[in-house]
Amino acid sequence: MSSADATHDALTGLPNRRELYRVLKEFLQSSRQTGASLAALVIDIDAFGHLNRSCGLQAGDQYLCDLANHLSRDMQPGEFAARYGGEIFCMLMGDVTLECATERAELLRKSVQAMYPPTTDIPPEMRRTISIGAAVCNAQEATSPESIISAAFDLVCKAKRESGGNTVIAEQIFARDTDAGESHI
């Protein structure tokens, strides 16, 4: 197995979950040194199972690759994107405020929605949207990379539950609280 096989998703070519956590540890270390906040975004494709059922697994795989390519092209300096697994992707942002993370997540949501505009001959089933949970924290308070990702997962679930999808919820979290059972403030 090559080192790329161990750190990158075979389907999309993006870094995988293992690499995400390695890089998040680096983000945390850097943020602790500078005192800056960081953000973890969990990106979930809305109704992805419907796409697989209606268009087939090959179409689902193509959509995952299209989204991965979009994330790669759209990344800004200081950002890192990875495929977490299934239809879940993550993005890390260093030296960011809650306001900036929210704006960035909204821009990303809108740009993904525009990937397959209704004016094209793409079947409606291929027109997917995404929901994003963005957890912003001060690295001084973070207990672990897992607690930050867990808080972002809680937020994307909240976004889907409250709006049905195609939305962003971003919150300032205290990562130490997630270990105690509180997801966010």
C-alpha cells in the first residue's frame, strides 16, 4: 500500500478521515500557538440515498467525485478538505471568526447548489444540495480533534432536522463541553 493509499480516498482523491484528523491536530497546534480560532465544517449531501436509488450507484459515485473536485477547486489558503466517508465531507479553516466561517459555508452551499442548475439537461435527481454544520472554537479550549468534529456533526444534524436540508448552521463551540455531553452552546 502506498502512502497516498493510506491518506487519500480511493474514489474522490481527497484526503481521507485518517488524514483529516492528522491535519486537524496540526491546525490545533498552530491555533494554540497563535491564539486564533479554527473551524471544522461537516458537509452532508442532502437526500443522497435518493440519488443512489433513482439514478444508480454510478451516478452517486460521479456526484461524490464532482463535489470533491468542486471542493478542491474552491479551497482558499488556510483551508483543508477531506472525505469523511459516505456522503460526508469535512473542511477545516484556520484563523477564522464565526462570522467568516458562516459566510464561507454559505458561499460553499450556494456554489454547490449551482453545480447542476435547473436550466441544464441534467436530471432533477442529480440536482443535490448540501447542509453544513460549522463548529468554530478557540484552540486553547479544545480537548481533542474528535470533539470539534463531533460538534460540527451535531450542527449539521440540527440543520437537517430544523430545515430539511440546504442550510448552514454555524456556532461558536467550546470543544471541552462536547466531551461532557454538551454538543455546543
